[in-house]
Amino acid sequence: MPKNKNLKCILIIGSGPIVIGQACEFDYAGTQSLRSLRDEGIETVLINSNPATIMTDPSVADHVYLKPLTTKSIIEILKKHPNIDAVLPTMGGQTALNLCIEADEKGIWEDFGIKLIGVDIDAINITEDREKFKQLMGRIGVPVAPAKTVTSFLQGKEVAQEFGFPLVIRASFTLGGSGASFVHRAEDFDEMLTYGLEASPIHEVLIDKALLGWKEYELELLRDKNDNVVIICAIENMDPMGIHTGDSITVAPAMTLSDVAYQRMRDLAIHMMRSIGDFAGGCNVQFAVSPDEKEDIVAIEINPRVSRSSALASKATGYPIAKIATKLAIGYNLNELENQITQSTSALFEPSVDYVIVKIPRWNFDKFEGSDRTLGLQMKSVGEVMAIGRSFQEALHKATQSLEIKRNGLGADGKSYTKYDEIIDKLTHPSWDRVFVIYDAIQAGIPLSRIHEITKIDMWFLKQYEELYALEVEISKYTLDTLPRDLILDAKQKGFADRQIAYMLKCLESEVHSKREELGINRVYKLVDTCAAEFEAATPYYYSTFEADIETPDGKKYVANDSVSTDRKKIVVLGSGPNRIGQGIEFDYSCVHGVLAAAECGYETIMINCNPETVSTDFDIADKLYFEPVFWEHIYDIIRHEKPEGVIVQLGGQTALKLAEKLDRYGIKIMGTSFKALDLAEDRGSFSRLLQENDIPYPDFGTAENADEALALADELDFPILVRPSYVLGGQGMKIVINKQELEEVVVDLLQKIPNNKLLLDHYLDGAIEAEADAICDGEDVYIIGIMEHIEPCGIHSGDSNALLPPFNLGDLVMQQIKDHTKKIALALNTVGLINIQFAIKDDQVYIIEANPRASRTVPFIAKSYGEPYVNYATKVMLGEKKVKDFNFNPKLEGYAIKQPVFSFNKFHKVNKQLGPEMKSTGESILFIDSLKDDAFYELYSRRKMYLTK
């Protein structure tokens, strides 16, 4: 059946601010969906309150409403657009589904004659209501774990008595496993039951028998109106049941499932999808499988929407689930659509992969002091990385190299745990670093049987680890000169980094790199093509690997490389790696705009990134996508292969900036602001001299490398003092101290966590107002794109502050100082591109806190508020294609825009929720107000000092 011609205008509901459990994978889905509808000539209307994402960019939808996700906003939009025919709620995660249900219950869709597409309300209700889901599975013969739904404390106690422990408590209608917990002991049950009932919006929980040690799998499905169903991807959790899938290390394709069990699982998933409602679109199904020969299969849940795993599955297979799901929702059948990668075969096929994918979550426990770091049923990670390799071992290593936690991969970096008790404790209580601890356990001589007994991780995975350690032991017997070629090739094929091999051989990374080049062991690039090379791919989406030589009959040796370097002038954009607090989706927004602007300037664009959740890693954004770790060795090899004009590092946050020094050292051109200027802004001593020379005030400061130096400095600076390490993100480790004892404790603690760091000590301007400015500079002219005033006082991290654009109570004298300082600093740093400067204002004097000559967290917010494509302009300036005076700036904003931070404290039971100089928010929303008399502003302003902590 071709598309429904009656659908001329569709409303898409976005997922709102980024929170733990619902991150930018839904912005990726929504963006794909909107682009898919636009291709069909359908008018699109979007509601989403998140200013940081590419999804809310005017270029993505025809009408973008940056409004709170409420039924009141929905009614306003429907009145303004009486031509809206349908709503597609399956792209915005749980937030969109919940809003869709609320609007349905209030009769809003019926009142306005709006059709629901992509899912039906019954399907949502059946899958969200744990009791209804359990009953349906019973009717259709799909096994589920023994469970009962309860709506009161007393009922819960009775069920616990009936089932016995351990138990699982799951709250209904929540996100990312909120309110869920394992209960091993009767004495913990009351507290966890109360917590679950409170977390559920309908005060309902499902109590089920814990399937501890069972294996966990997910399937991603698509179905069309003709009831054709395809399974896009089977994903296996390396961790057994008991750890939320969002916190699990996952692998695709499934590694330890027999073909017979896989076929049974497929049949069950298709049966489940067909039984929950008559709709066309995407679906995610989760199963548990017994870890014995019987491989009994139990259904855990089904989600009739694109899920967190849909983004991963799309990137893993090259099959764009959200894009195709959208086409199905508007009436197409799978056989009428083309495979987006090959562009010559049909979408009615199941992807075949000839590589392995590993996803590892990224946590930020350091931001939540006092939080329980044990992983369980409630998701706690803030982002994730994905890696592609020819083997599980290679993909696992590449994923660990992508995490940006100062590890070079598994083992071979001197950072292993060595104490037996500590290793056993970390295996017993699943921790964020268990992916490394398994290797450490093998290194410490703990038998695989014991590791399996504690973790319940399948023996196949543990044996893969054991092989890696055996190879490390073997290589360590040699020197660089005596190491055989086949051992180096084996290590590279298993994903070991040059610097890990250097550690084993006690030599330099550069020496290993030179040695393998001399031996002809070089990276080759392979296409992700959805069909294991059966058909030619039209989309250049690559991963790297190492292959043995192929010898032709005439004796010539070569290695097959799918990536052909063209003669066009090229630009590499370095992506921002995994999302984490301090570096979120706003840098993905900047990278996408950077790529599009470079393409407009006639460059071939090359994107390097490892984040599966983002739009920048979609296969049709850049001319070439390298899905690789943003890790020096990988980047250097790509640059040498492609030979670009230069690299853009300003748009990928701290991830890309950290690589600027190496790029500069190796003679690779950095587009825009030079490394020297970037480094000068980070080095507080040099930066303060620059401020002095330009007669710009800044708080008294000094630097210290140990506690003695810090205590001596305190006598000069006067308390309170702000202590912070150099070169960190999101205010990591920042503290305000008020006496020498606190100062000593903080300095000792920081230097233990971040050894060899230079600490900055500033006199803290108590009671000051904080403001920040973003600007574009071309080395001669400076254009300030926005000045924002923070509602909270100075001392709360700018990412955690509510901020107004334009400022609401800074006088002309202060505003003029901000403008003058911004222009002077931008020019003095030789900025070419973007710069963000933060100010503290006390007694009408404007002091400089810091300057960052790069895209900042606030650039997308300002661009959305004023309706101007500032990153596009800044990229053209970086490339030398345009000057500031070439642009016709025309910002439009009536009233004020408020940037409101959003926190995920509810994921961390009993954590300290106070705010301070270290950033803790996971996302943000935007709110437009006409005047300062608005109740929303009044409420924010009245409680501005409530959360300030040291």
C-alpha cells in the first residue's frame, strides 16, 4: 500500500530535556523522522523544549515550537495549525508517549480530529501497564516471570511473603527503570516498595521473581500495514539479568545464543508485536534466557516505539529504523521502500552484518557525591560509546578506548586493580568499571570458573578476555626489535592500541607505530553496508580493522581497503565522543552544523565520532563517516589516509580540544583558532598576563601543585577561595573553601583523583552576579552573538544556572564593560571562530572568570532564541571563507529566553542535591517569556540562592 495521501501535515512530539534514561537517541530518532516526512512533501510541526539539539533547528522541521511538553502547549499548537492531520508520538521516548496518553484521556485528539499514527493507545496501555502486559502474554502463550501487580503497601507485603526473596520491584509508567530495585533481604523490602510506589505516576508496581543470572537479549523489529515484520538486530547483553539494559555492555549480533533458541525468540517477538495492536512502526522486545542447555525464554517487556536501542541498532546495522518506521506510519509497506545504504535493494530485508558491535555505557558518578555506584535495575549512565570491529575482542578494545576515562583499552596501561579482595568486591557488586575489572581478575590469577560464578557472565565472553591476557603475556616476553610480525598483527587485530603494545615492550608509542608501518601492518577501512557486501553500498560509512595480506597468483601482496581517498579538498570534523555531564548534545548540534557549513563551502566533509545516539553519526550527514574512537591513534591514521586541508576541533567540546596539542605537534592544520591560542586560554597564568596587558580585571589567583603551595597562597588570596584543576570539563573537581583545613583536604583529594595536575586558586567573589557572552571573531572583527545573565549567584556552575537572554538587570555601564572585554579578549587570543567568556560582576566592576575559544554549551540556546545559524557562520569564518562583516546579522527575540537546567537526581537515592561550582545537570529546556512579570521568572528569581553549596 503506498503512502496515505490524506496526510498533509503531521505533529511530532519530541522527548524534551536530556535526563538519565532518555537521552539524545530520541533526538536522533526525531530528526530522522522529520527528515523522512520532509522527503515525502509532508508539512511538519514539532514540539520539543530542548534547545541544545539539532532536532529543534529551524532547518529540520517546517514549524518548531520550543514549548513545555504539556497538553496546554499541544492545544495552542493545534489551534494555530488547524491543518494538522495526525500525530506521531513514537519518536520522543517515554515523555512523548505519556503526553500522547494524557492528551487522549482529555479528548484533545478527538476534539481536533487528529489521527494517531505509528502506534495505537491500546498498544501503549497494554505495554506500559505491567498487569495488562502479563495477562496478554498469558493469553497468547508467551512465558513471563512469576509476577503480581500491587497498588498498595499491604498488597506488596503479601506478595513478598508468597514469592520469597530475591525479588524485583518495577514501577509502572516510568523511564529508565526509575523506581525499580532488587530486594535480596526482607529488611530492605519496605523501603524499596515505598520508593517504587512513589516513583510510579499511577502508584503501581510489579513484583516479580528475580531471574538472577539469566541472560538478557533485545530484538528491534519493524512492521508494516500488511503485517510484514523484519527483525533489524538482535542485541545480547554481556551482563546477565539484573542490570538495566541502558547500563549493560551490549553486543550485536548475539554471540552466545544457539540458532534454535534465536529462531524461537524471533517467533515469540513477532507474535508479541502482532498481538499488542494493529499499527505500523518500530518495536523493541526484551527477553531473558536461562543459562543452561534448555535455553528457556521468558518475555520481559515490549515497547511499541523506537527505543534507546533503536539508535544503537540503526548505527550497528546501517538500517535507519526511525526513518523507515516513519514511512511505515504514513502508509508505506516495507517492500515499497528502498534500503537507504545500498539504494538499490528493498527495505523488506533483515540486515546481515560481517562485523561485531560493542556498546559500553558512560557514567558520571563523580558528579553525584554519596551516590550508590552499584549497577542494578535503575539506569544510571549518562551516555554511551559504540565500536565496530571484525571480532568481539577488537570491538571491545575500541569501545574501551572511546570512553575517555584515561584508559588505553583493557590492561597494559598500569592502571589495573591488583588486590584480590578489591577485585572480588568489584565483581560481586557490579560497578561501572567492571569491563576492566574482569581483565584485572584474570591477570590476578582468579580462575574463569570463579569469575563466572560471581558475575554470571557467559563463559564465552570470559574466554575472549582470557585470550587477550594470554597475548599480552606473550608479547611482554619480547623487545621491539625481536617481536615477530605475526604477534603485532594479532595484537592489532584484537584491538590493542599502539600505546598498550608499547607498555608491554617498555618502549614509546611512536616507536610501535613506526615498527608496524615498517612491517606493513596498517589500518584498513571497511564499509558498513547492511548486507555483508552482497550488494554495493552507496553510503560511505566506515570502521577500521587490520587484515592479513592477500597474495595474488603473480606474487603481489595487498590488503583490501574499502575507503578510497579522493582528490577533493577535505575537512575533518572531530566529534564530541560519549555524552556526559559538561559535554552533551549541544556539541553534536555544533558538529552537524559545522559539517553542513563546510559542505556549503565546497569541501568534502569527514566526520569522526563514536557516539551511537547522535545525529552527527548518521550515515548521510557528512560525505564520509568514520565510526571510530576519538582517540589519537585512530584519528592520526584516518588523517594520514585522507590528507585533509585541516581539522576542526572547536565544535566537539573538550574531547576534540584535548587532541589539538597532538595535531599541532604532528604538523596537522587546525582550522580557526590556533592551538597556541587554545592553550593560552587554558593556562591560567598566561591568560591572566594577557588580561593584565589589556587592562582587564580578574579575581586574584595563583597556581599550586601541592598542598604546601596552596596553603602559602591562601595567605595572599584571602578566603573564600575557589579551587579547580586545569584542563577539565563541566567544573570537574571545583570546590569553594572557607578555611585552611578545608583547603588542604580539597587539594589532597583533587591531586589523588587527578595526579600531576596544576591547581588554580581564585579569590571567590562572594555575592557577585554571573554573566557570559558568546561571540564570533575572525581575527579582526568581533560580533557578540549573545550576552546572558545568570539568575543564581556566582559560584554555581554556568551549566547548572538558570540564565536569561538578554540580561535583565545589568546597567549600561556593566553591559559596556562586558562588550569591551569580550572584544578585547577575542582579539588578544587571535580567535578565529567561536569564543565564550564568563564574567563575575561585583560593585559594577566586571571581572573575567574564564574564556573558552570554542563552541560552548550556550551557542545552540542563543541560536534558537535569536533564530540565527551562528555555528554555520562561525564555521565559515574558521575555514577562512568569510569574514564577520560578510554576514547580515538579524537576531529576533521578543521578551526573554530562559535556559533552564534539568537534573537527574531522582536516579540517585539519598544523593546530595545541592549545587555548586561543579556541574550536575544532564540537560536543559528553553522557556520564552514576554516580560519579567511572568510568574515563571518570578519563581526562579525568588529561590535563586536556595541551592548554593561549597
